[in-house]
Amino acid sequence: MKANKFMAVVLAALTVGFVACKKDEPQVDKLALDKTEVSIAVGETVQLTANLEVAWASSNEAVATVEAGLVKGIAEGEANIIATYGNADQTAMCKVTVTKGSTPPAEIPEIDVTDGSLADWDALPAEYVVSAVCPEGAALLGLKSVKVYATEMYINILVEPNMDDIQDLSWVPFHVYLDIDNSDETGGYGDEFTDANTDILCETAVFADEPIAYNPAVFKWWGEVGGSGWEWTDPANPGDESNFWGAIIGEGQLPVGNSQYVDGKFEIQLLRELLGTVHPMSEEAFGIGFDIQQNWSSVGILPIGEDTEENPGGHVAKLKVRICK
Ligand SMILES: [Ca+2]
Ligand SMILES: [Ca+2]
């Protein structure tokens, strides 16, 4: 009897509960968002709320994303944020306009060539880092790899010499060829590259029996446009030796910033504003190439392609570097 009584109580409770549930079942309201149109800047967020439990989606995630109603501006443009209730029973929309805004850009990372570490190279925006690696079939193997990253202030270079190919460390010049104005219509000296557009050449040794700081002499091109000889004289004053030397900033006289030898690589920093003195310096991009020498002959060039019959020496155009700003 006790058991029957218990069952009766349970059934009664369930019935009451069921009835109560049925009675309290919410009526589905019409779905609404608290905002139907918003404008935010790139990087900014705005919270949308709905009166029902909804799923969120963006019509254009390249412009704006949404997560739990939190909308984030990704790039300039327009997108619709769509809230969906249930099995698409109801939807509501908020139009989002993303503006460039006046918020300052995210901090531009700089390379530190005094920290004894190359880890800062891993933290750079990848789209602004260019690199070249020596292919197996190259004619000259003295440089293994190079990376370049430039900001408004500096040209940063990370270069790895191939120590198997550099035998005599007593004097090892390393050259940086710069098409500083990003123009093939100016400059010359294309010997090491397919494009003769070098406006500035920086030269100094990177080894004097042991690794030493890159502390260059800077040669400014005064010669014929597209020329390939060693013409660092002013064409208006041919044979004027005083003028010739005026085109050169001597070794150590250019405060380049700094350089350091870390883990078999040279981390080099050139101060851009000191380089744009022959042709206007491009604020957007520039070309750059490198070679390393032994006994005044190149033993390594970057960038370089494979050494084939069609392309003897494996010469290719300089790297194109976009300035991160
Ligand atoms: Ca560093
Ligand atoms: Ca040029």
C-alpha cells in the first residue's frame, strides 16, 4: 500500500508539473535587434543584442565578423549581420558600415640589432618581409639566404653567409645594391643582376678574421642610366676626381644604426633617410640585391636563380621590398 501511495503522489506531482509547463510555455516574440544600422572603424567593435536566442552570421567576413553578437570591423566596406532564430523561422538584420576611422594603425614592429636575438624577425608582418634562398644549381654559393624588412626609418637585412664557401676570412666584403627610388629609369650597375637600376651601393667587410660590424662606405651612382661599368662619377664633371670622391661616403661615416652577428647570421640595419640623396627616395617600395666577395670577386649573390645555358650565372632581378608604414 505504501508503494501505491508513493506512486500516486509522484503521478500527481508530474501532472501538476506538466500542466504548469504547458501553461507557462512562452509565446515566441517577433525577433528584433537593438540596432539595425551601425558604423564602426576598422578594429573597433560594437555589441548587438537580440530579444531571442539567435545564431549570428556576417554576409562579408572580410569587412566585419560577428561572434555572440559582438561585431568587429575588419576592413573598409559594408556587411550585413544576420541573426537567425530557430530553424530559420525568423531572421533580423543589422547593416554595418566599416570606416577607415581615425584610430592610429597598429604599432609597426622594428628590428632590434642590439638584442643578440633573431626572434624579432618572427614577429614581423609576413606580407612586408621578402626573402631569397640560394638554389642548389646556383653558380655562386657564398650566400645561403637573405631576408629584408623595411620601415619608414630603417632597411633591415638578415643575411646568412655560406661558411663552406668562404675560405679566407681575412677580408670579406659584403655589398648591398639599392634601387632606392624604385625606378629602372635611374641608376645603373647591373653586373650582378638583370636590372641595371642601382642608385646606391653600400660596401664593407663582414669578416676580418672574425665577424665584424657592417659599417659601410656608401657609393652613389652618378653614371649613365642603365650603365654597367663602375661609374660613380658625376657625368657633368667627367674625370673630376674630387667630385668622384664626393659621391662616396667613406667607411664608418654613415651612422647606419647597427649590425650584429647572431647564430651565423648578420642582422644589419641601414638608416633610410641617409640613402636618398641621389634620386628621390620612394616612400612605397625599393629594389635590393646582395653579393659577398673573396679576393674582390663575388662568391655569392642573392637573389640568384639556377645557372642554366639560357641564364648563365643565374642572374635575376633585385628583390622588391614594400615599406611597412
Ligand atoms: Ca634582433
Ligand atoms: Ca633606380
